[in-house]
Amino acid sequence: MSEHDEHDHPHAPITNGDEPAAAARARALEELLVEKGVIRREDVRYGIDWLVSRSPADGARLVARAWADPDFKRRLLADARAAALELCLDPGPSPVVLAVENTPTVHHMVVCTLCSCYPRALLGPPPDWYKSLPYRSRAVSDPRGVLTEFGVELDDDIELRVLDSTADIRYLVIPRRPAGSERLTEEELAALVTRDSMIGVAQPAAPAPAQA
């Protein structure tokens, strides 16, 4: 038997290694709610697994269908939750999901100035920069400068609308369809749609050149 098999000195919980104060509070709250029978530990695990299993693929499917089907795009712009369900996609728990369309005259950019509200069900977990204080503040005070840093240059005559997500409202940007994508299938169109383009800080990928 090794000297570590029997000892009486305490150990910190495995989940407590250098965790931020907010994470420690959340873990303590979870323990209390489980102890009181308000929630079950397996429900918490299911919720976490659901969150980490999300990806931008579902949002890309919505955008690709909107590019390919004008009638669907109208339904998506009118009610994004219903449009997602139409494609058997989970729009998540947010009461309202709004789709907005980038056009030759209007560009949309999404931020959450208070925290990091984000359509996780359709886009997956938010990137670290989306949650950062510099993005949350500068997206409002200097949105064109932020877009320039992401590589998006807008002409001065294009109206830039910054949309602030809340606990009740999430936004999905329908980026402009790339030139040269007219003959692509819906699946091929979806492959051009990036997460950042659905936040409004990037353009979708360009299609591969047609083979001669």
C-alpha cells in the first residue's frame, strides 16, 4: 500500500481547479438545487451535453434554404422559430428568434452588450471574442472599425445596423449570397455559410471556381 492510499488531509473537488468565481458560484447553486430536489443532476448533464452538441450547421441550413427558396426566406424573416421547425431544426428555448437579411444597402451585425446572449441552438456555442468586453463595447461605439478588423470593408453608403441580443431575443443574420453560387445545390450552399457570417462580422465563403 502506498503512502497515498491512506491519508486524512482534505482535497479540493476535482471540478474546482482554478475555476473562475462565477463558475464556482454556478456549481454551488447547482449543488443546492440538486440537494433541494428542484433539479436532477442528470438533467443538468443533459442540458450541458445539448449545448456542446450544437454547431453552426443548423443555421447554415436555414440560410442555404433561404438563398435557394424565396418563399422560405419570407417565412424565415417573418418567424425564424417556425421556419426552423419547418426544417425539423431545434430553434432553442429563446422566446423570439429574429432573422435579418443583409442586402446591397443594409448590413447587420449582432452583439450582446450585457453578456453573451446568442442563438446557441442554431449556431453552437458563441466564440470567445463574442463574449469579450472589447467586442461588446466596440461593436456599439465603433462597429465599422470592428468589421474592418474582421476583414469586412463596407462602403460608406451601406447602412450598418447593430442588433443587441437580449435574454428574450436572439438574431440570425442571413448574409448576402455569394456571386457565382447560382448552380450550387442547397448542401453546397450551406457549406459556404460560416458562423461569423451569421453574426454579421464576415462574409460567406466564395464558391470554388467552375471547372473548365
